Amino acid sequence: MVTTNVPGLNLDWLNVDTEQGQTAEPGRSGLTLQQINSTMYGIDNLDEVRNRSLTVRGSAPDLRSSPHARQYHYKGDVWSDSAMLLYEEATQRQWASATDIPWEKVEPLSDDLEMAMCTLCTFLTQVEFIAGDVPGRFLEQVPTDFFESQLFLGTQVMDEARHQDVFRKRIFVNGGGMSDAGFGAVNLLSIDDFTEMTAVLHLFAEGLVQSLFRMGELISQNDAEKRMFRLSAQDESRHLAFGVTHVKYVVENEPWRTEELHHYLDIQERQTTQSQQASLTTNPLTGEALAILAGGGIEKMDDGFKMVLQMRRKQMIEYAHRAKVVGLDRSERMAPELRELLGDVA
Amino acid sequence: MEIPAPVMAKVRARGWSDELIARITESVARPDQVANLASTTLTEEKINGWLDFLERDPENPFVAAPLSILTTKSELGMWAKPGPEGLRLKDINIGSYGVVPDDWRYENDTPRGAHPTTGMYIPASYSIFDKSEVWADNLDDLYEDAIRDRWISSTDLDWENGLKELPEDLERAVCQLCTIYSNNGLVEQKVIGKWLEEISYGFYEAKSFLGTQIYDAGRKAEVLRKRALSNGGGLGQAPLGLHYKGWYGALKLTEVLITIDVIYKSYELSTFQMAGDLAQTPLEEEMWSYLARDSQRHLDYGLHHLRWYMDHHDLAHEILPIFFGRQEATFAGEMLTSPAEREALVVLFAGGTENLQAGVDKLQQLRGKQLADYFERLDSVGYDHAARVNPALVGLTEDPLAARMLAPATDPEPEDN
């Protein structure tokens, strides 16, 4: 035990009973969160928070610290087995809209194509604006014992800011401007629970957006737009994976919540099919824009319509597949209009 | 279809040929569609192509598409050009889009520069509509700088060769600092995160910059934890967290920015800037240096917001002393009653536990530097605070271990009768 005679100095912290002797070997990806969690500082066998204050996992709590009422208590409330991996991936794959998009590749387009792209990008800046607000809300609710989920959501907030900015930038580089704003994604602000967020925002909404971005080749008119969608899709894949693995964790470890999860999706699907209500990527303004972009102009909207149908179908196939993988088979309860899109796949 | 006179006027103004007009008249096209087409510079070939589509596929649902997306209430003709550092936010703040209003009017996610489509407006829960409560004149650059200056803790630090075995007391002191600052990073992230949903779209640059700060705060929590768990040590004593009460207790965004991005960041930056004294290994020297660069951006936002608030908020001169008073009190309270940070600094400054008084002397220098830096930074934006600063922050420059300040009050000597 270390002691001192200097007045005011007691060095109690040198004697706290936390595990010492921790070492970690960096691997090919450097020193990652998984590597430092291979010790007793990890989360194995930890299903409920040990301390309700804001004390980070593994440190010695100050017994005077007050509890933080806004944090969840159970691992199942917030945990995602992929949080650490996805966090590290997010830090590795950050990109800059200022310099990583070849803006010089954007060339003047006819008014229909330019306004269609501006309409789509206006819509996306709305969606991405709120897609940052929602995870931002839940950062404080992640218990410090399961902080990796918080770290990941922090990267999502960053990603959404960048998406919002890259789509805004696209609007202003090629002779266009903002289109009139549609419903956007205000409904997402009604989300009240972490797991609800992962079902509604990640599994459903970001899933649809990711499918759309992955089909960016079909709607892009130049290499800058292709890269914009490709990089954004990469980010969305992480968000989606986080949500999928959280929902999977809940289904596997708290099966009594399965019906609740289905219910979130029931509601979300219903909203999506009501085209005059707020919906993601399926509202009339963006539908029209997508048809013009995919077809190559107003004169080819029949071709565009076919491609939009393909997109919708792909979105729903991928969504249904993801839901099934996490244990939420939607084949019997998917909204009929969406189920119709699945066709033979249903 | 008979083209209504107002639409015909638009069509004529566009110079469409009589042949095209005749074809439109004979088609299933609607007046609203024609009016929208006439708002564009589309060629007759394009419009004829669209008429072909109407004839070719009359059952297609997009035949009825109003083509309203071809028109907008917003300004068109934007040709933003990338500068030497690429296409930055300031490069797209052009025309009417460069105007950041003093009061933002839309309660939903209508982007700045856009207008809601009639009948498609859902008010949302945003609460910050007054520019003075959130704005700073350097936000666009700070946001882009944060992205440009990004770093990766797992690979940008040399975990392979940048560490070396340290004596136990020094290793534990490093780990103790890492424990506290990592904890602070997590809570910083939580507090800022909850304010995002308050900021309306009119001031999106502020939200975007705070997004980068959230990311930075997470990285701070992560890299410091990695350092604590990689070199033979472990985590130490968690902070008491009185300052967290201040952060959470801030009831306006400006107060949050004052407590985190001005008061706390100023002290944090002054500490991180002493990397040469704190670092025991090359890895730490680099780590503190990266963290200092991040803190500098956060502080720059806080200070510039403070100046903006002073210049634009009617009651700033009354409110700011209260914000500073409340927040310095919890911050100083943490410094006084949560001794692990200062004691770990003493051990690091002393090079171990052998000559602790030397470390105390150095801590006193740091406390003096922190206070002087704090005043200088506030002065730089025109906020004269020295006369009102919390006395404990001054006291710590003379009594860095707070030994006298925390000493139990002694009973007065009984008076002789």
C-alpha cells in the first residue's frame, strides 16, 4: 500500500481494488475494443448493470456518486454483439464529403434529371437529419456498463451528419437547388425505446435506405453520385448490422419481446404503405424522382417505373430476409401491399 | 385537353412550337403537368418524348405523376465550386442558402433553404429556433476540420512499439488519468447527444459539428480505455461526477456549451497541451496531442458561441454570469472533492511517488496555467470574467491539493474571560 506524508495527498486511488496487470496485443487491425475486452474488463456474464451511476465499467465507483436515472438496467435493453466490431469499422471507414467525392465529375443535366436528383437529395437530407437525432437521444440511456453500444451510436451520429452534408452539397453543385420538402422522417422522433429504435430506424428504415443506396448505380448520372451512394451505403450497412444484431440478441435472450418487435414492424409497414403519410423512400415525391432518374428522363418513365418496382421489390426482399434472420418471420403478417412486392419470394 | 390561359402564357413564354402545343392539346396530359413542364428549360424533344410515354403506356401509374418536382419555391441555379480543400460547407453557403436566419420558422425537418410542400408538413419537437442560442461564426469550418483531422486510435497510435514497461506507480497514475478522462468522454457524449434533437434545421451546421464532437468524445473514451488496459495496468478510481451534474443540469444549450465547451474544455486543453510532461511513452505523447487537437475545436465552438451569444442575445449580460456561476461551481466542486485526478497528475509530474512535493509544485503550475489560459481565452472573445470567477478555481492555484480549502473548520480559541 502506498502512503504519503504530504498534506492533502492520500493516494487512495493507488490502492483501489481493480484488476491490474492488463496487457493487450494489437493485431492486424491495430488495438481494437475486442482485444482489450478479452480480460475481466469485458462483458462476459454481465447481464445487468452493476452500478447505476455514470461510472465506466471496470473502474472503482466513487460511493458518493448518484445514480443516473435515464440509463437502462439490462444488457438486453441495449446490447449488440457486433457493437465493438462495428465501432472499429466505423472509425476505419470515415470519409470526407469535401474531398472523397469527385465533384468535378458532375456535369450539367437536363432539368428533369437535375430536379429529380435535387428532390431525392432534399428528401435524404431530411431523413439523415433525423437519423442523427434519434441515436443521439439514446446515447444517455445506454448504461456505462455496456458503453460499446453508445460508442457505436456515436459513430452513427457522425455518419448521419456526413450524409446530411453530402446530399446537401450535391444539391448545390450542378445548377439546381432545394426542392420543396415532403414529409421527411419526423415520425421517427416518436420512438421511445432503444429496441424500438433498432427495429424501426435500423432494421426497417435504414434497411430500405441502404437497399436504395446500394442501387445507386441505377439512379446515378455520374461518378460523383455513384461514389456518394456507395460510401453512404457502406455506412448504412453498419447501422443496419448494429440494429439487426441487437434485435437478434433480444429475440434470443428475451423471447417474450418478440411480439413487441413484430408490432413495431406492423406499424412501420402500415405507415410505409400509406403513401400520403410520412414514409421512407416511398413517398410520392421521391417515387417520381426515382422513376425519372432510373429511367433516364421524363420520356422514359415507363422504364423508370419498372426499375423503381425492382428497387421496391429488392428493398422488401432484403427487409424480409433480415427480419427472418433475426427471428422475426414476417411472411404471415407483412402488410399486404408490401407482401405483394415480394411476389414469388413471399 | 384545353390549356388554361395562364398555363398557355407560360408555354408561349418558353417558346414552345405550335406543333408541340397542338400535340399536348390532343394528349391526356393535364394542365398542372404542362405548367410544371413549362417551368423548366426542357427541350421539345424531351417533352415530345414524355408525350410518347403517355401514349405508349397509358396504364402506367407515372402517367399521372404531377411532375411537381420540376418546380420549387426555392432558389435554383446553384453552382458551388470546390476550393483548395475540396467542397466544404462554406462553399455551398451561396445565394439564399448562405443566409442563416435569426429565427428559424419551420418546426420539422424542412432543410434550410427549402419550403414545405403544401399539405406535407408535420410539426416536430425541435425547440431551438433562435440563432443566438446555438450559433457560432466558425461552425462550417470546424465541422470540416473535424472530418479532415480524423484519426483512428486502433491504428494511428503505435501500440506495438510505442509503449514501454513503466514502474507500477507511474503506470497506475497514467491509468488513473485515463480512467477519469475516459469517463468524462462518455458522459460528454451522452450530454451532447441529448441536445441534438432540440436543434432545428435552420442551424444544421451546429448539429453537424456537435455530431463530430460526439464522435470525438467517444474516441476519447475509447483510446484512453485502450491505453489503461494495454500496458500492465488497469482502470482506477472513477470520478465522483459533480461536474456531470452541472452538465446534465444545464437547462439551455448555451449553458451546456459554456460548461462543456468553454469551462471544461479550456481546462482539459491546458492539461492535454502538457503532453510533454504527462506522457511516459511515445504513444501517450501522440495520444495527448491528438486529444488536444480535438479539444481545441470544441473549445473554439464554445468560445465563438459565447461571443455570438453576447452580441445577439438581449439578456446575455444578465444570464451569462449565472451560467458561469452555476457551472464553475460544480466544476470546481469536482476538482475539490474528487482527488484522484490531481493526485495522479502529481505522481506523473514527480516521476513517481518518491518526490511528491515536486509533483505538487508542478500541479500548482498547471492550475495556474489553466486559470490563466481560461481568462485569456475568455478575454479573446471579449468576456471579462476574472472578477467573478469561482473562488475555488483561484484557490486551487495557491492550494492545488485543496488541503487548506477542505480542511475542517477549527473551533475558535476560547476567549479568556
